[in-house]
Amino acid sequence: MEVFNKLYSQVTNSVSSTVSQLSGVLPGNPVTREFESSAHIASAGPGLLWKIYKGCKRSTKQEASIFVFEKRQLEKWNKQDRELVLETLRRGVVQLTKIRHPKILTVQHPLEESRESLAFATEPVFASLANVLGQTTNMPQPANMSDYKFYDIEIKYGLLQLSEGLAFLHNDMKLLHKNISPENVVINSQGAWKVFGFDFCVHNTNPPNNAPNYPFEDYNPTLPNVCQPNMDYLAPECVLSHSHSSSSDMFSLGMLAYTAQDLKKLTGSKLQCIPEELRDYVRLLLSVAPETRPDAHQFLKIPFFDDVGIKTLTYLDSLLQWDNIQKSQFYKGLPEALSKLPQRVKVQRVLACLVHDLGQPVMVPFILPSLFDIAQDCTQKEYCSYILPHIKPLMKLMEPIQILLIMLQRMELLLKLTPAEDIQQHVLPMLYRGLDCESQQIHELCLSVLPTFAGLLDHSNVKNSLLPRIKKLCLSTSTLSVRVNCLLCIGKLLENLDKWLVLDEVLPFLPQIPSREPAVLMGILGIYKIALNHKKLGITKEIIASRVLPFLIPLCIENGLTLPQFTALTSLVKEMFQIVENEHRTKLEQLNSVKNEHKVLTSTAPTVTPKSKPVELDEAFTGLGLDSFVTGKVQAKPQDVTKTSNAQLPIEPVKASAVTPSKPFNEISDTSKITPTPSFNASLNSFPMSPNNNQWSNMTSLNPMASTMQNQWNNVRSPTSQSNWNNNTASVYSPFQSINQSTTSSNPWSSTNQTSFKADNSQNWSALDNLLPMSSSNGAKMPMNMMSSKQPLIPSPSSNNNPATLSKDDIMDLLS
């Protein structure tokens, strides 16, 4: 096949030159209306006058060959001979056009004549037998076909085809060819030998029921050689007895068989080059006596043609006459027979016959094995040219299911020969359809071959087409083997996937698998192990701690696990936990280190003291009317009371926190250190000392302690304690000196606010009697209802109810 391609490429390299030559010959010929011509590839016919061009039909783009005779070749003959040559060529083509037989060259367009040429179109042709044997007249130059060698089976089958053609001519057509020679045998593009050159054929003149009679014309040496049969292949009786018959064509066939063999091996006997099983029959064919020669039917039955390869090619040629059952039986045994055929014969002859039945889906499962056997020995160029175009449509067929099954079984060969672009467009969609079908066997085959596509898959195909189908199949199937194969397929694809695709699509899917069989668990374990240890992937500690370990740890107590499986599972769990521990420990150590460094830097940094004191939060809202809404607002300091004289103070009495000294009054020894301020003296002068003052009666109605304070105040105001009062006034009331007189207007104890503190006489306060203090005189309590009367809280000094003076301890108890 390589030699064939080499020769074919050598011939087609002269396209440019031959097109320019052809443009001067064919413009006016009607053949150019329907056919396009390109390269000059061969020559044939008497004297190899016909130039053969490669071409195609314009309407259907069907391949064809265009035979052209340029009339300028007639210049070497006189005018009379020129017309005779033209008449001979016309006659041969017209007769060829009338005959339809598989062993006769098929004419696609009849002869057309123009001023410059004769032309007609036929089936695609490779060359004539004369070209292959070294005759290069009217061929593109250089035309070296010395490297082209026939296989024995090609010669066998070629002679068989010629015999069948002659049998048809002699028995059915009652026609003598009379010029069987290498230049009149054409080899088509499929390697079949076809009969050509009916320029000197003779018809039977007797009636059908009588013995045939073929008129004879004597050889005329004055005529051009191209106007007479080739004398080298003419039977002896044509010269000796001036007669001819069907045996004359058989003699020419014998000469052709002799010529077709390797003439360089001639040693001693002239027939030594002929195969031994054919040698005797060639001798009979070349016999001088016509009656001793076998006819065409007898020649077909000789043992030389009893060969498996010959029978295979013969059956292929007759396939169109069989029904599908007969074809299917033949196709089943075809792969075995193909092993005995050369590759060139399989590509040229067998493949051309097989593709005719690919249009029937029911026959495709029988043909596919033979197609792949032929493709196995093809180069990628041959495969893409001759086989792939026929396989592409088959990849879309889902019925019968055996088509997809055979494709998957030979997937390794498909991947080897099919270009990457065609794999993306045709092979991968076929696998997706296989995953979507209902056949378990198809599922397993698809999952087993998908990892071989790993290098050809892109991110979008995997994310949008492949992984969703595998996940769906794994979750929905009820077959354990399919589920396990899904996990194995994902595991083999992991190293070719993107890390984030694994983290987002693969790992979250594993806990969703409904079964917990040991085989499934081991498949899940394998995926986790690959994802954990592969340098490109890796699982983060967060995912391990939050997703993986909570899923794997319960699996450790599955009862179906064997001891090795349990060991493998627990080992992976320990490994993952160790990773989490090590990484998080390292992280915490780094954080602590950063904190320590920050402390060191803070301690060594210089202290910057701000020039202005920052505004405190409690003071930030001063003047905005929001003071009462500030949480935890502290009472204004004594020195700031003047600034807030118009602000409303709380109703509660002055708290102890307003007292400047922090020690109790009984611990204050040096009263000289407490200096009353003018504001305190002003407030003290306005403080009511009279026991009949209305402020004390108001206090009595509000405070339960007011009665006790009134009794104690009477003791203070007694004549016996007046001197002590005067001596200790400064030290006892010094804490109140910080109160500014400007706050009198807002003080609840001031006379302006007394009306707001008057008790409601209608209210019953007896429920609070238990909280009242004991009277110092008779130990009795004054009821709350009686305190509402306008009685002075502090009796006058002239009262005899409480003649005792107030001791220092009583004063301290009162103030505390």
C-alpha cells in the first residue's frame, strides 16, 4: 500500500503542468460541462493513445477518470491514416459504452468530440497494466512505476477477473475482444482488473442457436500499428490459418499471464517464472492448436484459483446479489480470511465492497470487525483517508447496541489513529451516549476506556458533561460492578483534573453514595487517598476536619469490612487526623509567636503623651441635650456645677460620692483642714433650722427615716448639746461645702420645689410601718399615716418629749 501511495503521489505532483496542457485541449469538449479534471495519471488503449486524467463530476463530486485523446497526436500520420485512427478509437469507446458488466470498465459519460480532442469519463482508474509493467508512453514524466510490485493474489485475482469478463463476452455477448493485451487492461482505483479496448472486437454473425461465426480480417502491414491488434498477444491461427475464435482470446490471456509474472526471473525454461500450479495451464493456453486451449469457464475452475483469498474477493464482488442473511454469514468469517490478504488488497478491494452495506444499520455489527481489522494495519494517513470517513456516521448510531459495543471494544485502536479534533467531535459524544444508555455492559466498557481520554479532556467537558454523567450513574445504578467502576474511573481521572474541581465536585459526591459494600468503600478510600497524597491536588485541613473525617470515621465500624480493608481505612483516618493536628499546631505556634513579637515591640516603643487631654465620653454630649441618655453618666463634679446650673439635677438626695473625704467622719481628727467654701456657707444659711419649717414636714411625708431624723435633730437643738453643735458644725458639714449655691434652684430640697414633694394625704402608708425606726424616747414607732401631718421633723429645743441630748455616736449613726 505504501508503494501504491508513493506512485500515486508521484503522478499527482504534476497537476499544475497537466492542467495547463489540458486547458488547451478540453475547453471546447462537452465533457468539461459535467466533469472537472485535474492530474494526468496514466495512459491506456492501442498504442497508449488515451491519456487518463483524475477528475470528478461537478454535480455530485463523485470521483471519476477522464480519457482524452489529443488530436495533435495525429500529426505523425498522413491524412488517410489520421481518419482511420480516429475511427478506430471512436469504435472502441462506443462498443465499451454498450457493455455493462463488473469486469468491464464502466463508462460514466459517453464519448464527446471537439475540434481538439476526443473525451469520455469512466469510473476512477489507477493505471493500465502496461503502465505498471513499465510502458510510460503518454504518461506524466517522470513516471517511475518500477517500485510497484504485484502480490501473487493480485495477479491471481486479476487473471480470474479477466477470465470472468471474457466468459461474459464469449457466452453472453457472442463477442470476440481480439486484442487482450496489457494496454487494454485497466486497473481501477480499487485494484480490480477491468477489460478495455474494444477497438478490434468482432461480433457473431450466425443466429443464436447456431455455432458462432466471427468474420476475420487479414493483418495489413501497411496500416498504422494502432489500427491493428497487438501482434505480441495475437493467437497463431490468426496468421497461420486466417481464422479466429474465442480460443484466440484465451491465447492472449495466456500471454498476458506470462507477461504479468516477473520477467527478470527467467532462467532456462521460458515458463519457469510461472507459478507451478499455473504453469501447465499457461502452456495449454499458449498451445498452437486452438482446440487444446481451455475456454474461459474451464480456466476459471483450475486449482490455481482455489484459494481462500481469491474466494473471498470473489464473494465480495457478488455481495449485491445476496440477501442480508447470506451477507451476515459471510461477514462473520471475513476477519479470518482478511489475515491472508495483503494490506493493499484489503484497502483497495475489500474496503470498497464493505462500505456499500454500511447504510444498513442491521448489517453494521457484522461489518465493523472487518473494518477495524483493516484499520489495524493502516497508517494514520490511510486510516483518515479511507476508513475514518465511513466510521464517523456509525458513531452516532445507538441501535443496534452492538455497534457501540464493538466501538468500545476497539477504542484503543480508535484513539491511536483518530486525530484529536475528531475525538472531541465524534468519539467523546459517543461515550457520553453510552453512559446515558440502559445497557450495563456498555456502562462498564465506557467507564473502562474513559481514563484513556484523560489527556484529551478539557475542564469544561469534564465539569459539564463527563462528571455529571458518572455521578448520576453511580448514584442511580443498582449494579455493584457499575458503581465500583464509576469510582475507579473517577480515581483514574483525578490526576488530570483541576484541584478545585475535585474539592467542589468529586469529594462532596462521595458521602451521597447509597451503598456501603466493601468494594464501594475501597473505591471511595482510593479516591480520598489519591486526592490527599497527589502533589497537584491535596485536601485542606478544613475540609478534612469538617467533611472527610466525619464521613470516614463511621465507616470504620462497618461489619462487612475484612481486616486488611479495616486496616487501610483506619490508617487513612489516622493519616488525615495527623495532617490536621500538625498543620493546626503549626498555625497556633505562628500566631503565638506573632503575639509575643507584638508585645515586645509595644514594650520597647516610646510613650507619646498628648498635649491636650482627650474629651471623655460623658462630656462629649454636654450641651446637646443628650446627657440623660448617656449610659453610665457620672454626676457632675463640684467644680463643674457652675457650668451646668441650668441643667436639671436628679431628684435623689446628694450621694455619698459627693463627699470629698473618703474616711468616716469619726476618723477625721483635724478639722482645721476642712475649709468651708463661701458657697457652702450660703447654702447653710438658707438651710431651714426651725423645726416648724415646711420642708421638714414635706420630708416626713416622703422619707420613712424623717421621724427618726426629727427626734435626733431635736436632741441636737437642745440647750445641753448646743455647744457641741457649734463646735462640730464645721467638721460635720464640711463635706457639703462643695455644693454650689447656684444649684439651689434645681435642688429638690429648696423652697421653690417644696410643692412637688408634698405627700398625698389620701394615700395609706401603713404597709411601710415595719420599716420605720424605733423612737429614741419610748421605743415606739410613728405610723406612716401620722407622718403626713404637718409636724416638724425636728422638735424645738423647748420640747419636753425628748430632753436627752444627741451623742456623738448618734450623730455619726445619723450621718452614716
